[in-house]
Amino acid sequence: MIMAQNIAELLQQIRQVENEHNQYVDEYFQIKEHVKQALTELNNSPTSNNLNTYNTYLILSESIMKNIRSKRLLLTNLICDLHKHGVYLNDEDEDDYDETHSSLDEGIDDESLSVLDVSSKLASLNNSDDMFDENLV
């Protein structure tokens, strides 16, 4: 019973971290557009006000990227904790996941910022009548 409770708590934490991550990704793309616009304005009119605006957006985007990296690392750690209980979110694509998410510390680019789709995997896991079904272990 305690193990099932631990697994349920991990699944809840994974969902929460995934949602926070996806919110940061949305914010990143919004700020990215502001950075582009501020750079265009700075190039067209190199004033200190435009420079300050550009720097503000740039610093904000860097901060959001750090938060995204932090959430991805936390999500990875939570999934590893889930693996310790013998539960895997998606056994078939595990090798593909490792290849595409091999480094969390490299820079974040457009491809690495795709929205994580752990929810569908979690939903299928939660819909299972038996958390310890042989297919999950």
C-alpha cells in the first residue's frame, strides 16, 4: 500500500512539473518574439531606451530558459524515482527518449522546447486497474 501511495505521489508531482515546464515554454516563445521586436527597434533606432528594453527581454528570456532546464531536470529525476519502483511511462520509446533528451544542460533551442507529452503516458498508467500489472514492471 505504501508503494502504491509513493507511486501515486510521484505521478502527481510529474504532472505538476510537466505543467509548470509547459508554462515556461509558452512564456519563452512569447518573450522570444519580444526579443526579436526589441532588437529590430534597437537596430532601427539605437537609443538607450531601446537598448534597455532589449536587455530586459534578453535577461528575462535567459531566466525562463534556466527555469525550463530546472523543470526538465526535476522531471527527469522524478521519472527516475518512478523507475526505481519498477514503473515506466513508455517502455517502447525509452531508447528514442534517451537519444532526443540526452543532455539537459545544453542550450535550449526550438526543437528542445517542444511541449512535453508525458500526460498521455500518465493517463494510460493511471487508467490501469492494477498498478503492478506485469506489463508495467
